[in-house]
Amino acid sequence: MTASDLALESLHAAATSIFTQALDACRIESAFDHRIQIEGSLLRRRIAGDGPSEIDLDSFQRIFVIAVGKAAPAMLDTLFARMSRRRGVRGICCSGQLPAKRNWRIRYFEGGHPLPNEDSFAAARAALTMLRKARKDTLVIFLISGGASALFDLPLDADISLEDTMLFHQALLASGAPITEINTIRKHFSAVKGGRLALAAAEATKLSIILPDVPLRSIDIVASGPTVPDHTTIDEALAVIAKYDLMAKFPASVRDFFSRADLPESPGNKSRTGPLLSRIPWKDIPWAESLPAGLRRSLADSQPTEEDAFRNSIFDVLLSSQDFVEQAQAIAEKQGYLAIIDNSCDDWDYAAAANYLLNRFHSLRRQHPRCCLISGGEVTVTLNRTPGAGGRNQQFALECALELASYTGENLVVFSAGSDGIDGNTRSAGAIADRTTVSRALAFGFNPEQALAEFNACPLFTALGDTVVTGPTGHNLRDLRLLISEPPEA
């Protein structure tokens, strides 16, 4: 192995180390210890924001816990470890993988991602049924993390099947739209998004502990805002659908739904007013038939309002992508790199993001040969064909590899991986590219440009041994991109 090969191998290891150490530094357990503490019967909030700094758990007759998203089991276990054995606690957990150790107080569901499955529907029905039993003496703790938009779903329209719901989600993911626009549509499609979980437990006190996997411009984007007042409107959702020509890609039942003149508006403050979920006949709600007859009768007489739904609601952000990138910066600096954060390309198309970050990287390293450019958030991929095996991180890395191929003899590495350990339809979290990626791929019989065009980057990186494999991490703080350089060998 040449000195140049050793230098690149060292950079691969450095990038991987920064990623894994940053993820470890953002452990959910540590975040709870710093930001939400439970001592005896008091839950203390150490996060600046609205609402009381303390909640007395003993003042409630019942406590419901609804945990949804990729980090749901870890958040739930951490909360329960601090609540000790408290009576009257029941809950629901829906994530992409059933935990090995389960609590008897909790009903567990293995939802589908990136497309919902039967358990996604079953979990949503179970959560709505439980929340409708909440009264003024009930505390509901929502543990919400990324991935819940697919893992946990139920259409407002009972005539829309699971198969059609999957096609609906698939069309959204393939559109190339940023997550903010995708979730605007989802919030107006679902019975458990856009504030409708909060509406289901209108009288209860509600604490939402949120682990966002989206830009922090508004927490109503996370998991499509199941407990947050929705500020988007039906008109905005229809505008996004038109912008990406999605109506033609939706199945007939979904097209019919979004074509309705009486499409119900989601609860929240907005300029346009429309019928709330609570004003629709309960018999028309898809989960209503699964409820006991007595509860159905009580629902028919109840008309919760938006004010009821959000009056006693508290929202806390436990961790964010910004925590992740700041930890990466600190670790890179300890390793001797000039570490710069640039999140400008969040939600950009992967090719545009690669072009921007590489230009910034080359400019930076001319002044500082030993540098690390750090970028958090996610890039988008527009699918115009049936994809191969890959995801946005591997697509980004392969795009960068084609550009790095011209930098002969220079020590440059691009790392891109998802904090959840899953990239697209693969078991890899992402990939690492360097100036030799293209030449090595060609030697193995791969055509890198064809692999990029076919969204089939994973087989190429797997053959080179350059995929990032962590397994599911139980976390979801978006993606991390690292562009690292070392001075060339003398």
C-alpha cells in the first residue's frame, strides 16, 4: 500500500470516527439528563420555552404515553427509566423495529418506512382510541421523532386503502419536493397529523417531547405535526400538489379525496378557515368503527375545539440536527482540523448540494490544507424511474466522487450518512468517496455515471468496501456530510 493509499485510508477512518463520536455524544439518555429531569413526582423542564418549568405527575389520575418514530423505543425506555414504577401509566409505541425488551404497559407496533404498513394503520387507530379516553385528569406525553410520517398514519377518508396510501407516500417521496412541502400535503391527508392527535385528547394536559429530523424553522413539520397547531392550509397543500404535478401520480381514491370541495381543514391558526375534524360526522372517520359502542355515542355528542386541543399543550425539543453538527465540529477540531459548518444546502437537490459544497470545500482548503467542512440536514432526490439500490447519501457521495476523480494525488474524502443508520432502500447509512472511487469502480466493472443515473450507487460502494454500515441506530438527527482534506505527502 502506497503512502497516498494510507493517507486516504486514514481520512476514511477520521470521517467515520467524527460521525460515530458525534452520534454517540447525542445520546437520548444524555439529552434527557440535561433537558428533562424527573425527580420523585416532579418532571422538570430545563428547556427555555413556554409552559411551566415543573409538572407534578401525582396531580394526574392517568398518564398516557404515545411514542412514534424511529427513536420511539429509545425515548420511551429513557422516560420510563426515570419515571420509576408509576401507577396508571399506559401507552403506545410505533417504530420501524420492535424492541427486544418490552414494557407490559405499552402496546408495540412495527410500522413501515419509508412506506406505511398494516401496523402503521393499527398503531394510529390504537392511539386515537386511547386518546379519546383522556380527560382533564389525564397527562399525555408524546415522544415524537423522525420517520413517524410513514411509520404512523391513517387516512382521513375511510375509502382510501393501505395500498393506495402506500402509493400516495411513494409519489411524495419520488417528487423531489423538500420535506416541508411533502409534510404540508401529509398533514391534510391524515387523521393523526396536522394537530389531530392533540384534538383527539382535547381536555388533557399534553407534553410533546420532540426529536426533529427536519429543519427547525417550525416544529409542526416534525412527523407532520401530529400534536402541533397546523399553520398550513388546504390551499397550500393543493398548490404543492400542482407544483410537482402529483395529482396524476396519486391513485384514484387519493385524487378523489384532494378534489373534494369539503376537504376538512386541519386545526391551527391560519388565514383560511374550514371545517375541523371535530365537525365531520364521527361515523365518517375511518377509525370510528373500531371503537366501543358507548365511546362512539359519546364522540357523537362531543365537539372539541381548536382552543381545547392546544390550550394545555407544551412543546420541548430534546435534540436537533444542530446539536449533531456542533458535536461533529468539536470532535473534528480535537482531531486538529479547521472545522467549518455550512448548512446552506439543506433540502437542496443532491447534485446542486454536491456542487455547492465541493466549491466551498476547495476554496477553504486552499487557505487551510487540513480542514473539515461539515454540513447537516438532508438533500433531495427526484426519481424519474424505478430506482436501483441506494439512497440520498450514497447518491450525493457518488456525485462527489465523479468530481474528485480529477484531483490526482490529493488527499480528499467526502463522507455522507444518515444518523438513523438507513439510507434509502438499503441497509447502509451512506458512503465514503475519494479521488480513487471512480478508477476503482471502473476496475471492478462498474460504470459510475450509469450507477448515478439509475440511482444504483449501493452495489458500487459495497464492492469497494466504502459503504457506511451502522445498523439501525434508534436515532434520527438527519444526515451528516463531511468533506475532509489533508496536505499532500511531501
